[in-house]
Amino acid sequence: MGISDRYEHVWGVTSLDLNNDGLLDLVYGNWEGNHRMFVQKNGRFENIANKTFESKSKVRTVLSADFDNNGFEEIFFNNIGEPNRLFEYNEFLGVWESKNLGPALEPNGLGTGAVVADLNLNGRLELFISHGESGRQPLTIYENVRNDNNFIRILPLTKFNAPARGAKVKVIQNSRAQIRFIDSGSGYLCQMEPVAHFGLGKNKNVIKVIVEWPDGNKKEILNPISNKTIKVLYWYLKSQIINVLLRPKDLCVHALPIRNAVVVGRAWVEIISTRDTSLK
Ligand SMILES: [Ca+2]
Ligand SMILES: [Ca+2]
Ligand SMILES: [Ca+2]
């Protein structure tokens, strides 16, 4: 398959469609080794990581998420004892570029794990970083700079109404399709929210959402309302739109209390309040 990479040690791994061809690709970070961007081509994988992306680091978590809801996922590297990294897709040039992280750079951060989730239920993803395995540091939460981009969030459920890990979700708009998998996480000791979060950019019209469960059951939702979270039930043809979905405490990051998170300044990212009583 072209991904044996037998001399490296993987820590964080995520899957996303790197080249927007509708096929999921593979990104992972090697501990103090070259990082990889493997694109699917003709049943095999080809590494397309450039020099900046592949440069070695003490990586823990690698995750992909559309932080600015522009319709293209970013890739975040949480490193330990050295600056974190963020890469974004330049849709005009078709290349991946390094992006300023602002305070989330955490140059002296002793990162242990990181997750993304819509913690404050405003339709934009926050970045949550835990520290502490190699030294005491507080948790941090970062929110991207606000904009008027649209989004849609899909929560597929099993027949027992549990989150459908392993389900595939596709969102189709006029010009392209986006794809996500509901997975259990992409980093060291981390677990993500079981929601497929899609940024839609300026176009809020969605032609179709297709959910496919691991057992092959499939459901299509035509012309769904955007800027909502949609819970997709396994048994029924009718989908249910909900506004409130997950409590922050449903996230699992080392089981540390989220109330110890600190508030830092505003830059590329801004920090959300953590005073919600549901966090206690
Ligand atoms: Ca692809
Ligand atoms: Ca984006
Ligand atoms: Ca949010």
C-alpha cells in the first residue's frame, strides 16, 4: 500500500481528504521523525508532505478540523516542549501552507493531548489542549477568530441511540463533496466528539447529506438546514434537528477537570470563557 514506514514511530494520526477528490487520505506525525501526508492514488498511498510539513518534532496529537468553517480542514500538530503547528489548504494554489497559531503556538507547552469540539455550541470548533504528563501546566482552550461562514454538523446514531463510531458522512454542495468519518480520536489518549463537523464557507445551501453506517445501512437527507446540528437516527427515515448536543464534560482528555483551563489572550485564536456551570 506504500505506507509501511517501518523505521518510524507514529503518535498522532488523522484522516482527511487532502486533495479534494472524495477519497480519504492519511496524515500522521512520527516521534522526532518525518511527518507524513499520504494521498490515495490507484489503490496505493503516495507521500506528498513538503519540507515544512515533514520536519521533525516531538509530536503527540495530530488532528484535522475546519476551524474557520471555510470548507477546508486544517491540520494541527500538538508537540511537547516545542511549538505547536497548524497547516491550512490553499485552495487557489492547491498546496498546504503553514499558518500562524497565535497563543496556541505554546512554544513551551508540555502538550499531552488535544481535541476539537464545539464546546460552546456556536457552530465553530474550539481547540482543547491538555498538558501535564511531563510537568504541571493548565489546560488551554482556544477559539478561532469569528467570521460569517456557514456550517452543518451531523451526529449519526446507532440503533441503540449511541454515537455511531465508524459511520461515514458526506456533505454535497454545488461544486464539491466533503467527507468525514465518526472516529474515536486522532491523538495520544484523546477522544473526539462523535460529530461530523463541516464548514460550508459563504454558501449555506447543502444539496444532500449521506450517512453510511458500518453495517452498510445508508440514509440520505435532501436539502438539510445548515447552521444546525442534525441528529440522524438509525431506524427512522425522519432526521431530527437539535440545537444542543453535547456537554463539554462528554469529552475525554485524560479525565482531568476542564475547570482548570486557563484563559489566555486574543490573536489568531481567542479564548472562550470556561465559567459555564455545566463544567463543574
Ligand atoms: Ca483524497
Ligand atoms: Ca478551514
Ligand atoms: Ca464553538
